Amino acid sequence: MVQVTLINYTPNPELTIATAARSSTSPSRVTKLRNELTPKQVENLLKRLLESGHLSPFEHASFTFAIEGISRVTSHQLVRHRLASYTQQSQRYVSLKEHGYVTPPTISSRPEFTAKYQQAIEAAHKLYSDMQATGIPMEDARYVLPQAIKTQLVMTMNARELLHACSLRLCLRAQWEIVELFEMIKSEVEKVAPYLGAELKPKCYRLGYCDEKESCGIFPTKAAAKTK
Amino acid sequence: MVQVTLINYTPNPELTIATAARSSTSPSRVTKLRNELTPKQVENLLKRLLESGHLSPFEHASFTFAIEGISRVTSHQLVRHRLASYTQQSQRYVSLKEHGYVTPPTISSRPEFTAKYQQAIEAAHKLYSDMQATGIPMEDARYVLPQAIKTQLVMTMNARELLHACSLRLCLRAQWEIVELFEMIKSEVEKVAPYLGAELKPKCYRLGYCDEKESCGIFPTKAAAKTK
Amino acid sequence: MVQVTLINYTPNPELTIATAARSSTSPSRVTKLRNELTPKQVENLLKRLLESGHLSPFEHASFTFAIEGISRVTSHQLVRHRLASYTQQSQRYVSLKEHGYVTPPTISSRPEFTAKYQQAIEAAHKLYSDMQATGIPMEDARYVLPQAIKTQLVMTMNARELLHACSLRLCLRAQWEIVELFEMIKSEVEKVAPYLGAELKPKCYRLGYCDEKESCGIFPTKAAAKTK
Amino acid sequence: MVQVTLINYTPNPELTIATAARSSTSPSRVTKLRNELTPKQVENLLKRLLESGHLSPFEHASFTFAIEGISRVTSHQLVRHRLASYTQQSQRYVSLKEHGYVTPPTISSRPEFTAKYQQAIEAAHKLYSDMQATGIPMEDARYVLPQAIKTQLVMTMNARELLHACSLRLCLRAQWEIVELFEMIKSEVEKVAPYLGAELKPKCYRLGYCDEKESCGIFPTKAAAKTK
């Protein structure tokens, strides 16, 4: 199971974002603005920023997550979000003694493949261990490991990039494992920044339509929306 | 006077950096690592990362500053550091009623110019106000304002970029105002992250030589270092 | 007058973008794909990428511009686009002998201010020269120069960021000088990449509505669009 | 075998870099500077920029490569360089009919493992095909594929990031496959930009010492260099 733990974050993230936003159009000092903003004003400011696409103030709040138990399939997708910081467990320096791996639901629900899948992965892991035992470097032995193998990493992402990444990765067109990952990220953010967390949504909620070729049904495609 | 206030930051910044670094070469869970690291281990880890140039874990700690009273000369230089987030007071939406401005020491120490400098700036500011009073938009009236005019902004920068920016901007080859600014930034960081703060140094301290054409004297140039 | 000259660019920018995009979903080799794509297919691919917001392939084509004659007001705004590369003429190393400066139309159309504006700028420039003549460093003398003063820079931006920057800066809510600048940038791109150039448009054209509080009239606001 | 093909690049990359650099300290127009720079001046300028670490002008030249035949081990490492653009062949949309895979030399040189390695990979690939044949989506079937499996991608990187990436990835401490990849990248760059290509070197050449814990022998460690 994927595990996501928010291990650190900018305290008062929503107030920080609102303070920065307000400071751009106010003659007052920043520290004064921060002390005067009420929770209601903070929420209104965030709402207006999101509606008008003025997203840069969201960069002033960052969130650091420990992400454990995702496959290398998903970590490879995840690190494509370049406006974030990652420190990933190295397969060059950490030998994967326990062969934790991810099984897609489409495979675990098919009894004729479940055992074969498990055997293939265990066989690969055994060869990985055997090669290491006779002196093949772990960085090379790992070539035989399946992409299902689990990895862990520390990720820091600011609120602007979280909004962007969630707009793509909570879309049902994304792969199930990364959707699950970002659902857990959203849930961690909601605990400490409820308004922001609630705004981590697939892109269609922002656009008012689906911009993909085929819609999942939540929103009509842009073309369909027009002809209504 | 420039004023720099650290208004927010990732709590336990040094522990966060060290935890991320350690997690890349350890089979343990991230949360376990964080709980076990002693202050001495944290410092040793940071030291080793800096020596070997493995700087990416430093990205997991961010610092948010209110920067007030710098000239537009300096804010223009500052925002050239692209791996950071800025929200600057807008001259399109905030009318600069009080004409705060910066006077370089080379000018304030020259009596024959001090008054002229002041008059030129006040005349420009008066025209700025007069134009606005008769309907010229403030975004246009500001064209007449001198670059000495004060601005304020909120800046968030992670520890990796702080190391980089300080390596350039604490160099005596940088302009005096931005040197002052980064000295105050360093001083704010030192209050909450003493080891990291102490490591915010001009590039020559890291290199062991000066890589500019002429050295300020602290370290010899690379060429001079070789021939010793 | 602002002058924008496209001094360099990735040859065949549209084919390059389309080739990259196609390669992500094709088993064929990249070089084969490139040789087989017809101009019509290239255009269709670009169209589909834009419609679905799959913009990363647009990063494979870059454009390098010489930008001359913009004010420091505008260069300060311009360099806030962080996903681009800038090399700006330094006021620390280049003495501004000729006092080129920008006059906003709202000022040049008001005879009662035109002369005053010109005099204020010329007085500032004269003080700038006088201070330098008696040994004040040009990096300090420039504090008295108005923000209207002209600067020049070399900018490289990839097509994805051009789409983004134009979506904001061709919006009539942006300041007139930066709108003019991006209109010239668009015009330069159109000469060598007509389809891409035509797609450099304000954000409302992409969204189908205006996401600002008040619309300029081209598209209704989101709220107004709904109630129709 | 890895294959690297330079499919596109900014024409006259070295002249472009030198022109931008020169423009920052010259009162002349950019286009004039470009026409006047001699090849010798270009080389001298690039040399001085590299020596003093003034690297931003190198961003004005970009290189686009087709990279084919690398393992997913290496593509996962590669895309960690965030200041570049990637379009990678999708395992969600492209079924890997031919089971191309990479075999590390440490394995191919050990007869007792070569066959086992090959069998493990072929077994995994067969299961991948079988699962797909009965309706399991290819995006899920691929979890069983080994990390050795080949992938292809289009990468655009500017000269500044190439200098940085090569400083890390041509270091013998990097993994052999990514070292090979960057040797081929360097070789492609050398064909069209000989001076720049020659400067793509491991970091020790720039520093004058090895900053890792143990040196490969080319340069002494920093500590050893001091005690000499």
C-alpha cells in the first residue's frame, strides 16, 4: 500500500499565501498585513486568486511528503513534475532485501495471472540476490528487477505546483496508481490547509469542461459543452 | 534602510535536509530516520553534502522573507534568481505616496551631490504625483520615478538556492546594496538554522580560490593559487 | 521604439514539436517519424496538443530575440517569466551616454506634461553624467535615472513558455508597453512558424471566457458566460 | 546499444552564446555585435565565461537529441535533470512488441548469469504479452517488465545544463550506462560546437580536485590536494 506522510510544511500556509498576495497591491508593510488578515479574508483572497489564475502567491507555501510503497512505474512518472524537489531511495546504494512490489488491481483480480505475476517477480528478485551474492554490483543486478518494485522518496512541492500536478493526476485519465498517490497527498494537505486541500482537483473542475478527447463523464468535452 | 524579516520557514530545516539526504541511502523508513538523527549527525551530514556538492537535499527547506526598503535597482537584480518565488509590490496598483528612496553611500558621502540627488528625486516624485492628479494612470506616471525608489516584496527561496545566491551576492564584486540585502538574509537564516546560516558564504570560500579576474584579497585568483 | 529581432531559433520548430509529440505514442524511431510527418499532420498534431493542454512537446523549440528600446519598467516585468533565459545590458558596466527613454502615450498626448517629463528625465541624466565625471561609480550614479530609461537584452524562450507568456501579456489588462513587446515577439515568431505564431494569443481565446474581474469585451467573464 | 542523434539545435551555438555575453557589457546593438565577433573572440569569450563561472549566457543555445536504446534504469536517472525538456515513449500507449533490453557488462561477462538473466527477462516479457492478450491493459501489464527494458525519448537541453549534467554524469562515480549516454551526447555536441563540446567534462576538471570521498585517480581529493 502506498503511504504518504506529510513530514513538514510551511506553517500557516494559507495565511502565508494570502499575505503575499495582498502585499502586491497594498502600501502596508508585509508583517502588518499578516497580522490583520482574518480567516474569512484569507479564504476570499485564495478564492479570487484561483478564479483569476493569479497563482504565483501559492508558491510561498511548501509541503514535504514521505512517499513510501509506490512502484518504480509511478516514481518515474512522478519525477517528471520538474517544479518540485525529490530525494529518492537509491537502488545503487540500498539493496532491496525485502521484495516489496505493487500489483495492479487488474492483475490481482485475475486469478489465472496472480500467481504467475508473483512468481515472475520473486524469480527476478531471487536472481537479483544471487547475482549480488557473487559480486555483481547491486546497481547492475537491479536491471532484472521489475518495474513493480517498491521505492520510497521525499518530495517537496509548493502549493502552486500541487494545484497543477493534481489538476493532471487526479484526472481519471491518469494511471490508477498515481491517482491514488495524489488522492493521499490531497488528503494530507487537507489536514493542515483545508481550503487549499479542497481546491486540489482535476483540471475539468477549473475549466468547466473536459479538454481530453473523451470525457469520463464528470464534465462534457469542450465540443459537447458548446453544442448544448 | 533595507529591512529583512523572516516571516515563515520550514520548521527544523536542518533536520529536514539531513533526513531527506539519509533516506536516499538507507533502507529505513523516512519517519524513523528523522526521529533517530542526533544534532551532531545532522551537522555531519550537512557538512558532507556541502563538501561533495550533493546539494539537492537542501531544496527541502524553504525560507520566506519580507524584504522592505530596497531600491528598484536591487529588486531588478534580485528577481533574476529564477529558482525562487517573488510577490512584489505593484507600481501599477500602489501609488507611492511617500517618496522613500535609496541613496548610495558614494553619493551621500559627497556633499556637492547629496542635495542635487535629493532634489532630482523629489522633483521626479512631484511630477509623478502631479501627473496622477490630472488623470494619468499611475502605471504610466511611474516612468519618471528614479530607479532609487524603494520597493517591497515577499521572497521564498529554498536552502539550495540560498547557498547559490549567497555564493554570488556576498562576493564583494556584487553591488553594495544587494550584498547588504544578502547579509541580512544570512543573518535571519542564522537565527533559526545556525549551521546552514554559517554556510551562506561567497563562492571563494567553497572553491578555495577566487574565480574572478581580480581578487578582493580574501582568496588568491585561481592562477595565483597555482603559481604559489 | 521597441525593436524585436529574432536572432536565432531551433530550425523547423513546428516539425520538431510534432516529432517529439508523436514519438511518445509511437513504436517507430524518432528520426523516421520526423521524416514521415507531412505539414498537414504537423499542424493537426499541434492543434490537438493545444486543445488538450498537452504542452510539454512545445518545449523542444526555442527562440532567441534581441530586444532593444524597452524601458526598465518593462524589463523588470519581463524577467519575472522565470522559464526563459535573459542576458541584459548591465548598468554597472555600460554607461548610458545617450539618454534614450520611453514616453508613455498617456503622457506624450498631454502637452502640459510632455515638456516637464522630458526635462525631468534630461535633468536626471545630466546629474548621472556629472556624478560619473567626478568619480562616482556608474553603478551608483544610475540610481537617479528614471525607470523610463531604455535597456536592451537577449532573451531565449521556448514555445511552451511563449504560449504562456503571451496568454498573459497579450491580454489588454497587461501594461501597454509589454503588450507591444509581445505583439512584436508574436510577429517575429509568425515569420518562421506561422501556425505557432498564430496561436500566441491572450488567455481568453484558449479559455473561451475572461477570467479577470472585468472583461475588455472580447469575451464575457466566466460568470457572465454562465448566465447567458 | 544506446543511440544518440542530435536531431536539432540552435544554429551557430557558440556565436549565439558569445553574442549574448558580449551584449551585457557593450553599448552596441546585439545584431552588430554578432556580425563583428571573430571565431577567435568567440572562443576567448567562452573560455572566460567558463573560468569565472558566468554561465547564464550558455542558456541561449539548445540541443535536441533522440535518445534510443537506454534502459528505464537510466531514463529514470536522466529525467532527474529538471532544467531540460523530455518527451518519452509511453509504456501506457506503446506496446513493447520487441523485447529490447540492456545487459550490464558485469552480467554479460559472467557466463553463469548471462543465460539466467536473459531467461528472466524473456519470461517477464512473455507474461507481459500474455496478460495483454487477455485484456489486461498494457499500462498494468508493464509492471512485470524489468527495469532493463529499453526506452526512447527526445531530450532538449541548453548548453548551461549540458555543462552541469556532464560535470556529474561523466564522473566515473556515475553509473556506467549514463556515463556512456553522456559520452555520446558530448560527441554529438562536438560535431557542431567543437569548443563547447570539448568543455563537457567531469566536475573535477573544472574544480582542479575531486570533491567526492574517494577519487578515481584523475585528480586528488580536495584534502589530498591540500596536503601535497
